[in-house]
Amino acid sequence: MRAPCQTPLQQNLPSATGDYQQLRQRLALSELELPASGPAQGQFALKAPPAFVDRIKPGDADDPLLRQIWPAPEEEIEACGFVTDPVGDNAAITAPGLLQKYQGRALLIATSACAIHCRYCFRRHFPYGDHLTLDEDWAPALREITEDTSLNEIILSGGDPLTLSARRLQQLLDHLAAIPHLQRLRIHSRVPVVSPERITPDLETVLKSHPRPTVLVIHANHPAELDEAVHDTLWRLRRQGVTLLNQAVLLRGVNDCVETLQRLNERLFSCGVLPYYLHQLDPVAGAAHFAVDKARACALIKSLREHLPGYLVPRLVQELPGAAAKLPLID
């Protein structure tokens, strides 16, 4: 198993909590109350920025934010069907750092760095070191994008592209802006939620200056992630003309109840964000304890429709390796 490689660009990030024993002490929880897996920590290190950790309720070992980042002993259990490449990323690589699964769009791994390590991450075993150099040379991927005129949208992912410095992100966006057949830019990022102070005026200017319509897909799973700092940051991005969508993952013990999902989607809308996808958990090795079965997932969406207007109900989908699109699990 391989954790995301660490790059010099992570020095631009605020200091992050990386010691599970210190975090346990900070949250006033004993080892008995909050056991940890040493092997899980070694394979995929604990990492969470201070802004996210500050939202975790001390003394609550079942806090839904803590559950998303804690290296639990359950990660050591080998579960049938849970694998290191659950969505077929490796088979979709067309150039170093470039993946194409769907017609008309491709995903560029802008960096291996993340602001936070989510325990259910479908790329927690991705071999970043095989596809990105330490200085994150995008030239091969950009050549492929330039030559493939069937592409009209590029998705920046990672890692997390908003962990890049404003200067480096500007360089990448300038390269993409010079490719005439690209019509849209999409950025997938957890940074505005987990580390909102990272969205500086310089970074806002970079996003505003891109000449093509820009969509920012954030990732929030629980309403407690969306505090006032996140609210203000997201509205600043909206005022810059950035379209904001959210994709969440359905996680057992985090958001697998109607009330939580309702509050999440209502809170997202108050932050200027439309719910986009609710993902069925990708079966990545080490995350089986987060799984919610499909029947219950569909029942949750049906119930959510009774409580919310249609534009606040995300599409329940699953990604399958080799499929031409994400699979809706309910009409």
C-alpha cells in the first residue's frame, strides 16, 4: 500500500495535525475510548488542518468529522471486493498525470498534495510517484490535452489542486487557457471546506482571471464542516463568478441519516453551493467500515425527496471501472 507522496508544495499549507496520539489528547479521549491502528497510520498517515480539527467536538469519539480522519483499527480488516484501485484509475491513464474515463473530458492530477487525508479516499493507494515528478511537471499531460481536440473540459484534481501556490496554479491555468478547444474548467477541491484560510485574495484573483467558465466542486459530507469561515469563503468565490457544486460520499456513522443529509444540503445552499452528487462509497481497501448498502442509500434519497425541493437533492451515483458515465442508483 502506498500513501500519497509528499511534495515541496505542501510547505505552502497551514500546519496540519499528523500525530494521532496528540490529536487524541487534544480531544480529551483515552486510548480505550479512541483506539488507533498503527499500520493504518503508517500506510496512510493522519492529516487534518487546524481549521477542520477545531470543528471536532472534544470528548466525542463518534464525532462525524473525527470519524472521517481517524486511522481506526477497522482499516486493518480485509473485506471482499475492497481493492487498491476501486474506480479503475490506473487503466484510464493516457499520459503521466492525465486520466480519461468519459467522452469529452479528462482529469489532470495537478498535484499529489492534499490538505486533509480522508480515510475513505478512493486514491489513498494511488501510485502518485509513478505519475508525477517532485516538481510536478505537467508538460506530457498538457501535450496530450492539446493534441486531443475531442476534449472540451478539463478537471483539475489530485491530491487537491488548490494546495498549489497561486503562482503555480496561475501557470497551469494559463497553459490550459491557451488550448483553443477547451470550453470549461472544473476544479475538485476540499480546501475551501477544510482550510478556508487557504483561499487568499491572490488565489481568488487566479480563479477569476481564467477566461473560460469555471466550476468548483467542493467536498463536504456533514453540516458541521460548514462553519462561518467556510460560508464566507464560498460566497467570496461565488462573487468571483465561480459556479459552486458539492459532492459528498455516503458514509456509515457520518451522514447516513435523513436529518443529517437534509441539514447538509440546506446548509450548502445557504453557502451558495448546489448539491451535485452523493457518491456510494468507492470500495477502496481500508474503508469497508464506512459502507452503506445500496438499498438503504436509495431509501435515504427517497426520504430526502420528501423533505427538500428537487434542486437540493443530490444525485445518488456509483462509479464503476470502465463505465461510460457514473451510474445513477435511483431514478
